[in-house]
Amino acid sequence: MKAFKQFNFDAAHQLPDWPGIHGHSYTAEVWFEGHADNGYVMAESTLRAALEPVRKTLDHSNLNDLMELPTSENIARFIWARLKDVPGLYRVRVVRGSIGFGVEYDREDAAREGLI
């Protein structure tokens, strides 16, 4: 079974192919996989506690200060890297709300890139 928790953040960035610094509102979904033998894949309070430090880091930040090329793809990798030790991490999805563009980074991607 899979469970997910969403969080929202607003952040600015500057990309080489887009003039000037600008901001976006993002939604991140973090998915976990596991057995729900005790009724939960992972308790929502546990999910919230794991994600809150990541959300706080991203929210109202200049993403260029956190990563070399702050694309949605790299934001998903950034989130994965900070949560990689949380049991059952399965997928990270990042959506830029203003235009509805999103990316997904999952366990296969992380394995291929050596993040697990």
C-alpha cells in the first residue's frame, strides 16, 4: 500500500534561460510504501514530522542558494536526498502550481542516480 503527504511552499529562483529572478508556488507530494498491518503505512503525524524540516528549508527561499540549477527536477531530487533515510520512501512529485507543470522522481530514478 502507498500513502502520501503534500506540502506547499513558495520560492524564488533564477534560471539561465529565463531573465531575472522570479517566484513560484509549489506543491510537493511525498509518497511512502509499506504494509498497513497496524492500520497505517505511516502515521500522518510521522509523515508531517519528517517533511516539515524540508518544507521550512524550501519555503520563502531563493532556490539558487540551495542547489546549482533550481529546476523542478532538481527540487524533487533535493527533497528525495533529504528524506532518503525515511523508511518506505517511494516517490517525490513536485508541481509548479502557476502553470501546472510537474515532475516525478521515484525509487528507480534514485537507484539509477546512486541516491539509494
